[in-house]
Amino acid sequence: MLDVSIIIVSFNARTHLLRCLQSLHDAPPTRPHEIIVVDNASTDGSAEAARRWPGVRVIESGTNLGFAGGNNAGIRASAGSCLLLLNSDTIVPAGAVDTLLAALERDPSVAVAGPRLVDAGGRAELSVGRMVGPWNELRQKLLMPARAEELARREHFPDWVSGACLLVRRADAEAVGLLDERFFMYLEDVDFCAAIRARGRRVLFTPSVEITHVRGGSRASEPAQTGRAYRRSQIAFYEKHHPGWAPLLRLYLRVRQADR
């Protein structure tokens, strides 16, 4: 079995995807691995361009499965004992995948590991946090981005790490039934980590690995649809984890939309 399957879901993000693949090609992991690109029915030639890279397997979904559905398709087609979910708009430096694997493997109680994510200017982004809920969301809006750098400097065990670069043991991913496809885009990583933690497993954040997250790949191509997808995921998340708050969230979102 391969040590890690790198799964990249892409939708109309050709430029970002090729830059991501270039970074993996220039400095590939030393551990046995595979790279799988799941193309969510892009119309910008992403699938054809990705196929030109040696060792990259492309799965064309035929429809836009979203982030959770696309990753699940990649996971089911993969063979690695660990799975690295990687956004198409990331740049992976030399040694990053190997170091993240080592961080995951040194503690058997850890099921998920996530790195420090920075933007193109090197500024830390919020890629780790507490379980999403009404009070934690309010706290995050009030304190971030001031605390993003603080959180990204120290190794700790948060409730979730970002799905932009998330390493998980296959056994743990399969034990929770993979990612919940009710979340088309956004919050699927928080929900996934919550399901894994519910089994008594731990989530690790390590700043020993730094990944550049350029942002804006798939989201930039369809900004209005992306906004609607976020709202749907937010409602689905609250219905699943905080059902008592879901009606209030629906009302708040309706009022906010009416004010625009």
C-alpha cells in the first residue's frame, strides 16, 4: 500500500491547479505516494492540462460534486494508507508532505494533521479553531484575524484544521463514512474533524509545515454560487450540530439578504 494519496479537487481553476502540480513535481514527497486530481466538470481545460503531468491520475466526475463529493470520489479511487486532501490553489514546498506524515505518525492517537497555511504574502490565515457554533463564530469574528498568527505559531490539538491541506489516516476517514456530502462547499472539514473526534481520536495542528494557500481558485470562478453554497452549508451544519439554533440562523440570513 502507498503511504499517502494526494487528492486534489478542482473546478475551473486551471492556473492554480497547474501551479500546485508544478510544486509537487519540482519537489515530490520521498514516501511512496500517488496524486489524484478529481475534476468537477471544469470547462477551462483543467482535466486535459492535468493529464500532461507524469504520474498524475485524473478522474472526471462529469458533474460538480462539490468539495466533499469530489474528495470522496478521490478517496474511493485511491490506495494510500493516509490521505492528503489538498486544495488546487495551494503551493507545496519541498519536504512538506513528508514532515506532515511524520507528525501524524509519531502519535497513534492522532487521526488528522494540518499545517500552517499562509497567503501569498506569507501572512497566516485562519486554518484551525474550535468547533463551529454561535458563540465560537462570534468570538472568531471579534478576535480574528488578530489571533490567526498566534494560533498558527504553536503546535496544539484543536477541534478542526482546514480542508485546504488536511492529512488523515485512511482507517479513520473510512470509520466515519468519509466526508458528509450535505456540505457542498465549506464546513465539511469542521464536520469531518468533529466526526473523527467523536470516536476519541485527535486532531493535530503543526506549524512545522507551511503551505501557501493562494485562495480564489474555484471560488473566484463562480462568486455568487460560492456565496449561496456557503449559506447552504452553514444551515446544514447548524441543523446537524446545533438544531436549536438553525431556525434563528435561517431568519438571520433572510434578513441579511433582504438588506442588500
